[in-house]
Amino acid sequence: MWPSPILFWAARSAPAPSGEKVLLFGDLKNYWVADRQNRTFRRLNELYARTDQVGFLTTQRVDGRLILPESVKVLKMAGTKATTTPTTDPTTDPDEQPGG
């Protein structure tokens, strides 16, 4: 149905603020990913010794860069007007402790 694959990321629970980049569409073959450091592995014997298990920790540094910016388009969120009214008195500080 779509000429290009579409990937969704559902980790965001709140709407994006005004001006935030929320969508990237285009030919991502021009986005290069490069290794900056070799992958490292660490064996964690002591951390799991009580349960007779062994843990492993691995790290790898990578970097990315868009080589041809014309190959993609970015969608930014537009500003919206607030439709709610404040429920607290704006002249008081909500963090201020009573009596002091």
C-alpha cells in the first residue's frame, strides 16, 4: 500500500511540544552510521554469584550523520494555543511551605 516502509515509535506518552522534530521521511540510504569504538564485553561474576549466575555487560559507541540533507524532509510540530485555565492562584508559589 505504501511506497516506503513506515516505522512507528510509541514510547512517547505526551504530545510533542511546539517546534520539536517529530517525523523524518525520505531516502535514509544517505544516513551513515559509523563505529567509533570497538565493542567491549565485561563478565560480571561477583554481581550474580549469590544466585550462581554470570552476567555480561557490553558497550559500543556509534555515530551517525546525514550526508545528503536534501534527501529527507523533517516535520516540526506547530504551536498550539492553550485551551485550559489554571487551577491555582498565579500569585502564589506552589513550592512555598505554609508559615514560612
